[in-house]
Amino acid sequence: MTDRSPVILQVLPALGTGGLERGAVEIASAITQGGGTALVASRPGRLLVQLRHAGGRHIDLDLKIKSPFAVLRRARDLQAIIRREGVDLVHARSRIPAWAAWIACRRENIPLVTTWHGVHEATWWGKKLYNSVLARGARVIAISEFIAGRLRSEYGVPESRLRVIPRGADPQDFEPGVISGERVQKLAESWGVLHGEDVILMPARLTDWKGQGVLIEALALLRDRADTGWICVLAGPEGDRKFSRRLQQRVRELGLEDRVRFAGTCTDMPAACDLATVVVAPSLRPEPFGRTLVEAQMMGRPVIGTAQGAMMETILPGETGLVVPPGDADALADALKSVLETDEDALNWLAEKARAHAVANYTTDLMQARTLGVYDELLGTHLRTTFEEQNHDR
């Protein structure tokens, strides 16, 4: 590695609004603050403005087409970018871009870093082969210990190449007591929340495995067990239109129309967490991480998740929240009742524990610094040190 600033290229399908894409923008910002050059190759999307604001440069490239011929063409395109831009390292965040990047990096003899973001189940050998590219990096980043365990046991990734770097949230954005009343009031009005009502918040796209169906059944039980002033807000876009319609029909059948709000996408999650009494994520399948529960805990809010996947890491049961068996509406209703009936002193204690846990383990700064440390391992650079010096007073 020469003394010039390192050039890091991240590759992903598109700059949408998911966690993978937000992570790419956050790392582009860190690379720039660390003194490097941050490139992102993908289709454009809603986060393009944020990428440019973070100091990154976008290269429009369609890395989403799954045919082998398209992958080979994109590998050649990436080789041309590597040569033209003087790229020192490529970081791939999903499987098709990773296959193209793996081929290009081997041909150009530069290191590849991969991040395993999803669960990526493999029920047959072809799917496992398809997934395996994310285990082939010179360094393989798992976003939780749950994912790291799968990489060790199912893909044989050795500790020498494996790094566990959880995703994070910004404690300056998610800080109790600093969200303006105007922001919270705006959400309360749009959701029809009355003064004094408890808010059960579930921020997730509407799709079966996220568990909205189980939550609706739990709410019907909760109405009979704790008939206090509460409403439930389902804050997320439609991931499955048929499921959304079934869910709304079930709400009507159970007579919960006055209790349940279908709020759509929420663009102000700090204010949403501030308004919430409890934040729930009753996922039916294991979550690879679960950023929304980290954000809620950072805001000092109690959380309820399911006893599986990375939620067993991000939640400290009995200290920062509760976990229930997946698919168990009865247990979820009891957990909700427990939180809604908890006295103020206990909630204040929980809030302190929740924020301390999230800030110690799951901040954006920590995720950025650790990722830059991985780049430094491979390139012999000092991106992390420079980044930490830049952010010392934050």
C-alpha cells in the first residue's frame, strides 16, 4: 500500500432505504472522515443524496441481474472501475454484487470484504453455493453473533477471517429528552393518539414473518386482560398486499378498529420511539440483527422481541425488555400487560439500563470504526485511527 489515500469501493444492488443501504452510506461517511475515498457502485435510489452528503461518490451500475452472463459482464465492469479509480479494496454487501466483485478482485489481485446481512437460509446445495460467496471474503463481517455462528458451522469460515460487527444507531439522534414536542405532536396527531394513551409501536414492513398477525391476536387478548387506554401503531410499508388485506380484515373481525392504526412508513423513528410506551418485534423467524429494537432501547423504551436469532443479543431479558416464544399470542399479550402495568420507577430503571446497553454495544460510530479497522488489517492503512480522532469529541 502506498502513502496515497485508500480508495474503497462498496457494491450493492441499489441505494434504497433498507439497513444494508443505510450501512453503505454510513461506511462511506466513515471512509471519508478517515481520509479515504469512498465509492459506491449500484443502481441509484432514495439514499443517493445522503451518500453525496456523506462525501461518497456514486457509480451507476446494475448489479441486481442474477444470470451468470450478467455477473460476468458486471465483473468486467468492476475491473474497469478498479483500474480507472485505483480501487484498493472492494466491500460487497449482497450476493449477486459479491459474485461479480469476487471475480473482479481475483483478477485484479485486490482484497474483497463481504458482509452477511440476512439470514439467507439454504434448503438445497445450489442455494448454499449461491450464498457461499458472502463467506469468501478476505474478511467476512457478520452483523451479529447469531449470523457468525451460522458462518462458522455451515460455511466453515475460520476465526482468522470472521469479524462480528453489529449494526448501530446514532445516540445523538436517539437521545431521550431532546426530541422536540412539535415532532412528537405531529406524529400523535397523524396516528390519532389521544393524550394519556399508551402506544404499542411495531415498526416493520407488513409481511407475515414479521409477526403482525400474532400481535393482532395478542391485542385481542390484551383488551380483556388490561383494558386501559392503549392503541397499537403498525408503522411500516406494505411488504405483502394480500397479507395486509388479511390483517385489516382480522382487525375488523376482532373489533379492534379503534385500537389499531396502519400508519405506513414512518420517517421520524426517534419521535416515534419517544411517543411509544413499548416497542415490539414479534418476528416468526430469527432476525439477523434487529435495528429497530436497538433504536428503541437507545431511547430508553422497553422492548418485546422473540426468543430467537440476534434478539437474544440485542435484548437483555428482564433488564432492557422481554422475549417471548415466536408465534405465541398468549405470551405476547402477557408481556404487553406486564409492561403497560409496570410502575414509573421500574420503567425509569429499565430506561437507564436499555440506553446504557445500546450505547455500549450498538452505536453507528462503533460500527464504522470497527469496519474501518477491517480495511486497515488488509491494507496496512490508518483509516480507523484518523476517523476516531475526527470523532473524539462527539
